[in-house]
Amino acid sequence: MIRKTTLLWFLLVLAAPVYAQKQLDVQKEFAFAAQQYKRLLDTHPDKSRFPHSTNPDGSLRDKPSEWWCSGFFGGSLWYLYEFTKDEKWKTAADNWTMAMAKEQTNTGTHDLGFMLYCPFGNGYRLTQNPAYRPVLLTGAQSLSTRFDPTIGVIKSWNSLGEYTYPVIIDNMMNLELLFWAARQSGDKRLYNVAISHADSTLKNHFRPDQSSYHVVCYAPGGKVLKRQTHQGAADESAWARGQAWGLYGYTVMYRETKDPKYLAQAQRIADFYLNHPNLPADKVPYWDFNAPNIPNEERDASAAAITAAALLELCTYGGASSQPYYRAAVQMLQSLASPAYKAKLGENNNFLLKHSVGAKPLKSEINVPLVYADYYYLEALLRYDALRKQPAYRL
Ligand code: GLY
């Protein structure tokens, strides 16, 4: 016969994960984010310097509008407005969104999706402000100038070291802007560019275990020249944020096309990430799944935030089999919202999350806040907030 105390312990152990997952209080998280970002706003009266991270000496690291991350701050301000409905966030979001408008004609970067769709796309979704639409349409055309139809992909970097016509997995994130612009303008070419890029990436970027290379270099005509890394531990390693970009990117591909091959790819990437033996129990990965000194390596909160946001969309597409994705995403959010990753008020140069890694092999941005970690954290919180109200997603 089972003793009463044994039974009680057994029930407590069973209930623990469920109980723990209920601790995520979205209201409280946004209240904190509002206080912290009010300080970040106050330290940035000049909208030509965009909050980005922390320097090695602990000082604030700002960037100009042409930096790939400069649209995330405006995007996060829109998420604050979306949750709080407070007009002061709308005004701030509009100001920081319009400060990015000059990048719409920038054809020197593949990152226009990040730079424009995060601020202007969210702004247009929430307000239908007619001033935002032409910026997004022009930005999509600018991005598409980087597509070579004979190779079939959008070029990532113009010239960076040894890379020839490089395409990085991150570039999957810029396709959402093309889909939006194709729908709005009727320009089917933009749609086709996105499909071609995603199909070539599907063919060339993934290893048999479904982890992705960071950089694939192409010859004219589309032949793959090399598969390399730039920010990962090694050419053959699985750079954590790269896996997150791919997961998010193919989830968007499925949303936009309903082609099951993209859903299957997103699920394969999610399964690689979630089942990896080097994924810590709190589900915040090391900066590279194959970093050489695990467990003595930095975690990357940004990879977890992006992954959580992606999983909270992916879990809506696969029926009951997607429940593990939802649970994993909630666990990631819960970890990020804990004191282990979330800053205290007024600390961390007023960013929300600590412990991200920009580019360890380049000795850049190691164990720091990063503005995009905050953006995807807020996005994931909003997605969680919408889902948890539905009976199918009650834990
Ligand atoms: N290259 C964009 C990133 O660091 O994820």
C-alpha cells in the first residue's frame, strides 16, 4: 500500500511543472517593461542614436539607424502600446518608428525586414497610420534589389571577409516584409522572391540533423561554394540564434503560404532545438549548441526569446501534437522572466533581459543585454497572453 506522504509527494512532483508554468504573470511583466523602458526613453532624447546593448565597460551602446537592430526599439514600444493601450507609448513608438524611415531606400543591407517591419509593420497593424504603408512598400522593393534570380536567393552581406555571395540563415527573418508588401501592392514578384529564397535555403542550409549552417556562399548560377559560420563556434556547429531565426522564418513561411513543407521544416528545427542534449533544463540555450566548453559557456537569452515567440505561433498549426511546443515556450518565458535573466529596475542600462551573446568568435557583445532579445520577449509575452485565454492552451 502506498503511504499517504509518498502519494502526496508524488502528486506534488506531478503538479510542479503545471504549477510553475502558471507563475507567468503577463500583466506584471508588462508593468515592469513599461517602467524600465520609460527610463530607456528618458536616456534617449535624441532619436538619431538607437538603444542597442551594453559596452564592455558597462556603458550604454547605441547605434545609428543603418544598424540592423535599430528598428527593434520602436517595435518594442509598439508592443508596450498594444498591451497597455496607453497613448504615451503610441506617441513614443511613432517617434522612434519614423526615425527609421530614411532606411527605406537602403539597398546595402538584407536586414530591412528587421529594420522596417518591426517598427512600421507593427505600427501599421495597430494604427493603420497611412504614413507607414509607403515606407514598408519602398523598403520591400529595396530589399528585393538584393535578389539574384540566377542564384535564387537574396544576398546577405555585400563584402565581409572571405564570403562570396553569402546568405545567412538570419535572412529568413526578412521575408515577412516581402509577403506583406506583395499582399498590399499586388506585386507577385515580391512573393516569388520570398518563396525562392526560402526554398533555396531549405535545400542548402540544413544538415541531416536539421541544424542549420550560418553562412552559405553561392557561385553565379546557384552552386553552393562553401558552408561556413560567422557568429557560431565552428562551421559545423549549431549557432543557437541561427536555429532560432530558422525556426521563426519557416513558421512565417507556413503562415504565409500554408505549404506543409515549411511547417514540417519549422517542426524539425524545433525538435532539434528542444531535444538537444546540450539544452539546459531552463531551456535557455548556450550561445552555440556545440560551444567547446559547455557547461562553462554563456547562455543566449536572445535565442530563447526568439524561439519562444516562434513556438507560440508554431504550436497553433499542428493540432494536439503541438502541445509540447507550447509548454516549452512557456517554460522559456518563465525562465526569462525570472531574476536569473530579467534585470532589476534601473539596472542593465534599462534593457529588460540580461545574458545574451552577439558574436562570441568576434569577441563582441558577450553576456550583455541586446535590444532584440527584449523585442522578441515582449512579442512572446503577447502571443502567450492571447493563447492562454483559449481553453486548448490552458495548462
Ligand atoms: N546577424 C544577426 C544576428 O546576430 O543574429
